[in-house]
Amino acid sequence: MAGIRDTVGKNKAVLPPVSRRSLLVGATAAGGLAIAWGLWPRAYQPNLTAAPDEHIFNAFLKIGDDGHISAIIPQCEMGQGVTTLLPQIMADELGADWRTIAVETAPISPLYTNTLLVDEDSAVFTPRAGVPDFVHDVRGWVRREWAVRHAVMLTANSSSVRMFEAPCRDAAAQARALLMMAAARRWDADWEACDTQDGFVTFGNKKLRFGEVAAAAARLEPPAEPVYRASSADPLYGKELTRLDLPAKVDGSANYAGDIRLPDMVFAAVRQGPVGRARLKSIDRKAGMASPGLLHIVEHERWIATVARNWWAANRALDRFAPVFETTGTPVSSDRIEKALKAALKADGWRIQSEGDVAGAMEGRTKISAEYAAAPALHAGVETRTATAAPDGAKLRVWVATQAPAQCRDAIARATGLAPAAVTLFPMMAGGSFDACLDHSVAVQAAIIALQIKRPVQLAWSRAEEIMRVPPRAPAHARMTATLNAAGGIDALVARIAVPSTNHEVRARLFDNSPADVAQRDAAGKPDAVAVEGAAGRYAIRHLAVDHCPADIGLPTARWRGNADSYTAFFTESFVDEMAARAGIDALSYRMGMLGDAPLLARCLLTATSLGGWEGGLSGTAQGLACHSMRGSHIALMATARQSDKGLQVEQLVAVVDAGRLVNPAIARQQVEGGLIFGLAAAVGATTDYEGGIATARKFGQLGLPRLSQCPQILIEFVDSDRDPGGLGEIGVPVVAPAIANAMFAATGRRIRRLPLTAQPL
């Protein structure tokens, strides 16, 4: 059996011995950082701009003399509804009229740092500051301080509401108090006896519109602590309010990066080399320069761009230039990826999580194993990566959808030689991202092109470039090994997962501006707790271990909707189903027997099977189950799937979700439904093979995505809860593939252990 090396697990730490010397070294390092960082400014003021008739109340709110309320949103709107959810929270606490709410994108500022995400993904966001791992409190403080200093305003991990509900509510409470103070001065009344409702400050029968007192209120000092509004008879929180971004998206007036139009603007297309360390070797200059409509070419060591009056002409010109790239090292291929994953699974791994005594529990007992695999998963957003850049004297303006605006701006500055302050970034809505907008290559390329041709330019990647250059979610192999108790239940379980150290790659690309191939190479072999997140599940298994076996596959990989949970849930839920079948126990009963410590998840499972009409998972029923918990939310899914003359046909998905309080139930339903469809796409396709460093898929139609006619009936039920909100953007993704795979076993008697499920003949 392959060896195991200890590291720090997410839930249980396996710590190295602590010597007096190492403790002193750690304390010295931490103390030095504390002293140095203590000299930094600890208070930040809002850097918002306001029109002459607008008044800034705090970092999240502006109110105009006409009564309009601008909600400042620090997260990227990519379909998840954040530009409605956060304003809804603020409007409810403020006592505003929903019809007066407008939305603005927040500027880059430490005030909007997503410290929740930084804490959750500490493996990604811990700075290289020389603080030893065992100095946990100090490392946590350093991590958060570092994130604030660098304005890490990331949108990811279903964290928007979980992170910003409290700051938005506090900001609204502060603004509300100021409005009441200003109104109370006019009435010579006690401001705490006033109230707000529907955009008015009220005191008995007296009322004043917010706009009438906004100017005076903005000049006052707020209370030291937020004074929250008493519960309203007609709260906005919890209502299915119409999304603020919906009308513009329906009538086409919503602006994306590709909708920007500037005077004298031209359009660019780009061609990049194979995956890996590729260099531009040659072009057919004579044929290319004869291309109709060609205005400029921009050659970079890693790519070539053509500029024309329209994108089509620019892209056609690239074909005539016929760029040739040279690569170093072994080209990336699907065969190489498979071999690397299999080799990693057999090699030494890092023990990320450990409960009980796995070795002792398994010694001398019959072990049951099964191996699973997941292919690379593409983001496949509708909008390909697009950016618009315009020189502005000695400065540069850039319009791009980004989930990390400060890091995007810094990447542009570094690539162009400009100071970060000389780059003005306009974060745009994304037409689907699924974490693809953490890649800033298109913005950097647009900036370089604009500065070289000295005019505004819009660069859009072709679908082929998108498939090839946005790193996919990592492929993975897993070996699940268990020993069973006398009743057939799992007594001990070891999950060995071979997968690249994706989160080390992400950190290097995002914060160190490392090229993708360099980040991938440097990350190889490093333990990554986030890469196996979710593998332990919520089951009460007495002896449990999760091992990460880092795989060097040569292919850069990235974050993706659901991240590691998207494959670890497939491994765990498929294996649990196999163990239930082996024990001759109904899959529902088998799971319920291990969910004694997870009552919320157990309730979801019971409700889903009740709504879906669970028939016991008997042969021929075509029903399968899966359940999972992540980001403070819980989901159970019952799938009905069969084999048809057209292949795998998913007939129905019944999901029950406990996500705590719902700010807007309609948006919550959209997010879960979207996650289920996204999970379905990844279960049956959304992947590509690689050959010679090139992705073999070039178009949407080659990705095996489900068509509308293939989408199942979907039933979603939410559990009423007053818990703090959980994440909703990702929770629907992980359970789809295992539920369908388990349903196909019930329908056909065959196990499918590979994603996409259609990779194995039915």
C-alpha cells in the first residue's frame, strides 16, 4: 500500500512536534509581522464618487435628493442574483421603497474584502509570510490582514450573502439612524422614537421622504453601534421581489464587456499556442497582411492578435497568418493525464483528514474497494472571455467581468508596466462564469493591444480559445476502501484521491501573476486540503481517512462551480450506494443509519424521498439518491433516470434544500435549479479530450451538453429555517452525477464509476 504523509487536515489537525525553538521562531516571525503591519492604516474611508445631488452615507449606500438609493455591490453579478439580494437586505433594514433602489458596482477598496472566503479557503489565501503552520491564531490574523491590504474582493464559494449580509445590514441601519436624526431635528423630536417605512421617515402622523433629509443626514455622526429596525409588518427580506437586473437582460439593454462601444474603437481576435509552455515561432506574414479589413497585428511571445473593424474580420485574418507555436516538454494529452492520475493514486499521499484508528480497524479484515474517475470539466459559460481597453493619456481604462477586481487590475499593471493607480477597472456583469472570471488573461491581452495600437480595442476570445485557454476543473481518480461491520454498515473508510494541487496553482496565478504552465509545474506534489474537500461527507463513520495524492498531469487546472465537492460527492455517494446494495439494505435506510450526527441533512433526505415517491431503489425502479452538505447548506436529491434508444435519459430530479434563511426564495430556487442543470451538464458532458497539447473540442456542440428536450422535470423544496443563510450557488452541483449514476444502477444493474457518465457505453 502506498505510504501516507501527515499534513494539517481541515477538520482535524495532525500536527508536527512543537519544540521550544520552533515556538520562539514562530513567535518572532508573527511578532515581526504584527509590528510591521501595525504601522499600516487600520481605518479606510469609502472611495465612492457621488453626483452633485447624491450623498454618501457609507461604503454601501448613497441617497439622492430625489430619493433614489444606490446600493454599492462589491461582488461580481454572474447570474447568481447578488445585485438583487444585497440591495434587498439593505432596503429591508433601511425601510426603503423597493422601486427607488438602484445598483452600483463597488470600486476597489479594502472595505469590501471577502474575509469569509479567505478563511474558508485558507490554503489558497495564506500569504507566504514565514509564519509556521502551528501558529494558527497568528496565521489566521495574518491571512485576514493580508487580504484586507490587498483588497481581496473575490466572488466565489457561494459567499456573497454569507459574507455581506451583516455589513450590508449594518450599513443600512447606520444610514437609517442618520435619516431619522435629520428628520427628528426638523420635528424637535427624539430620533429614536422615529421609524422608517416605504422610503419615508415617520413620527406619529408626520413623515418626510428620504430625499428631503438626505443632505442633512449625510453630515451627521451615526451611533457608535448599529440600531436595527424593529420587525416590519411587511418586510422585504424573504419576499420574491423581481430581480433588479432582469428587465435590462430581457430587453437587451444590460451591458456586458462585449457591449462597450467607444469612439474610434476597433476589434481584436487572438490565437494562442497549445497548453503548456508554448512560444510563438512563426507566422505567414505575407498571406496574413493581405487579409480584408486588417488594421494591426500584435505579436507576443505567447500569442498573436489581429485587429480589424469587426471581430469576424480579425478572426479570419488569424487563419491567414497561420501562427506556428513551439512547445517544450511532453505535450498534454488525455493518455498522459490518465497515466499521471493512476500513478499518483499508487504513490505516497498526504493524509488530510483522520478520525479514529483506520489502520487498526482494517487490520486483518476483508477490505472492499472501488475506483472512480472524473474527467476535466469545462466552465462553458455562454459569454466567452471578453475585455475592452482604452488608453487615456498616461493611464488605461479596462472593462471586463472579473471575480477578483484588485488582482485583475494588478495583473494588467504588471503586464503593461503601469502603476496600479494608472489602471481604472470597470467590473462588468458576467454572462456566466462558474469561476472562469478568475482568469484575467483576456484583460491583460486587451490592455497590451490597446497600448500598442494606441486606440480603444475590444478583444473577445473565440469559443475554441475559451475551451483551450480557461483551465478546467481538475480531473481526478479515487480509490474508496472500506471494512464493514456485522450489519453491513461502514465501520472504516479510506478515500484516496489523486488530483492536481489546483488551489496552489490558483494562488500563484491570481496573486503572483505566474503563467499557467509555471503555476502548474510549481504546484505539483504539494498537499492541498481544498482539492479533496467534501470527501468525508457528513456520515458518522467511526474510522475515517481522506488522503490527497497530488498528480502532476501537465494540464493547468482551476476553480469551478462546486470545486472539489463536484467530484468527491460523486465518489462518496456512489460508494455508499454500492455498500448499501452489497449489504442488501435500502439505499435510504443505509444512509439514514449514518446520519445521526447530521439531522438537517437527514431531514432533507427523508423529505426528498417522500416527495419523489421513493420505491426502495429496487431493480427496475430507475431511482437513485445522493445527499451532500457544503457552505452551510444541505441538499438531498432523488433522480429518476433510464436507458433509452437515445442513451441516458434523466426523467426527474427532486431536490430538498436546507439553506437557512432565504433572502429571496425565487432567486434561491433559480440558483438550485441552475446548479442542478449545471451538474447534469457535467454528468453527461462539459469536457474535452486533449491531444498534442490541443483540446479536441472546438465548439459548444462538441461538448455533449444536454439540450432543452433532454432536461428533466425538476422539483425543488426548501426547508423552512431561521438559520443564517447558507450558500446556494454551488449546492445543487455535487449531488446530480451520483444520484443519476445510482439511478442507472437501479435501472440496469450496472455501475458507472466514471464522469461523464456517458463515457461508458450504456
